Amino acid sequence: MTGRGAISVPTSVLVAPDSFKGSFTAVEVAVALQRGLAASGQPAEACPVADGGEGTLAALSPAFGLEQVAARVSDPLGREIEARFGLGANGIAVVETASASGLGLVSAGELDPVGASTYGTGELLAAAVAAGAQTVYLAVGGSATTDGGAGAVRALQGHGGLSGARLVVLCDVRTSFEGAAPTFAPQKGASPEQVRVLQRRLDELAETLPRDPRGVPMTGAAGGLAGGLWASFGAELVAGAPFVLEAVGYDGRMRASRAVITGEGCLDRQSLAGKLVGEVATRARQAGVPCHAVVGGNALSPFDMRILDLQLVLEATNLAELELAGAELGAAIRAESARGR
């Protein structure tokens, strides 16, 4: 209330983008958009988020009070690297598969979709447990692997397992174990023949695991890593986007805003199936808050666009263009607000 009988009208815009995979972090995207909005005279609040892929550690760190801890682990090709996980005083740890087994750790000329292993992710999980973590959240998106989690399971078992810690896998897709190779391996450099090899390997692995992950939603995340951990260690599988949004208080911040601006590197059919932009847009629509998006590229059909119900969708491929897009959206939001007065 601004006075007797007066209703307070939101004035700020909530900027809640995902990372632009391989280009910009969610923080960089949010800051660039926020600068553009400020240039247009539109106040904005940055709220960088993630869906269980890259950027999940950064998004959750303020909410969970995490400090970053370094560990020496193996990359997807077995080379020693330094990776980091987040650890809180309350026994919570956040680990990103991308930091140990990520596609970004392998150059285009080094891609080895059959040989790439999640062993380093298992080492990073073991390091978090050794550091005192009682609950470990593993963000699985962005992997270079399709090994069904065999490497991570082997590494964890070699380090004594989870020692009673709870393991929660934050998944960025709903694909089940048997769909991991045909759906995601081509993105990791697999040829059609290699996809068939990986599919057979995953089927053979599923038959040896303590329980069969085939047919279980989300077990195909990170090339089956989610399924391997679910089957071998009883890991809980959780949709990453809703989890992160709840953790950062998105719903309350969104309802207190004039509009929401979200974004990601590529707007496509996966955006409708558990990705961050789809979740942000759905919640905004349900709350009656206008939602706009800035993306690196838009591959959605007009029909799919109607499902998301985004107001304006702009494309931007660098930070300067992101800032310009923010200014354009700021002007449009202010104009719409003026018409509604």
C-alpha cells in the first residue's frame, strides 16, 4: 500500500536468465541485460538462474551460503585438472558435472564420445563427501559423456562410496536411460555408428546395475550419469529448474516485479521439456506477470512459441547486443506500463 486505499504497483523488472552455453554465464547475461534496462530508465533486479546444468553452482551459492573448494580430478579424457565444488557450513555441497566431465573441457578436435568418462565427476563427489558434505546436489547438465555413469560409479566406489551422505541429482532433461545415446550423443560428437555402439553399451550396463534405470524419467541426463547414480547409490532424481527457482525465491520475486526477462543460448523444443526458460515462462504466465526472453537463437515454431506464451523474444549473440536488447525491452515495458495507467 502506498497510501490509504492505494495499491502498490511493481516498478522493477526481474532479470532471470540461464547461461548461454559455451558463450556467457548467467551472471554475465543478467548484468548485460540489467545495464541495458538501466539505460532505458527501467529499474531491474538481477536473478541469474540455472536448470541443473552449467551455472547451477553460481546460482545456488548465495542461497546456500557456499564457499568454493578446489579438488584435483580427471577430465573426460582422463587428464588431471582442478575443479571446484561448493560447500556450506550446514553440510550442503553443490557439484557440477560440467566442471569435471563437461563438454567445455574438450576441444572440437578432441571429442571422444565413446571414450569420454564421468570418472572425474565421481572423484569430485568423493571430494565433497570427504570434506564433510552430508547432502550433495549434483548438477548433471553439460557433460561430454555417454557412459551411463560407469566412470563416476567406479570412482565413488574406489573412494569408499557416499559414507551415508544423501545424493540428489539435479536433472536438466526428463529423458530416460535408453534415450540418452540417440538424443544427446550426437551433440557430443557421436557419429550414427557411434550412437549405436553407445546405445548397446548402455543397454548392457543397465542389465548389470543393481536396478534397471531404463524407462525411469530423468535417468538419461548427462549421458545416463543420472541413471547410473540412481541405480548404484539410490540417488534422488530431481528436476533442476524448479529446484533452483525455489532455492533463489523466484516466485516471490517474480510476483513483486513488473515483468520478467529470461533467456538462454538456444530456444528450441528442449525449452518446452524441463529447461529453465520454459519453467520461468510457465510460472510467470500462471501468475499473470509478462515474460520476455533474449536468446542466442530461436529455433521454435510459431505453435511452440504460443505454448511458452512469451511476450517479446529478441536475439543477441554478444554482450553488446544483450545490452541493446535490454534497452529495447526496457523501453517496451515502460511504454506498455504507460498505456495501462
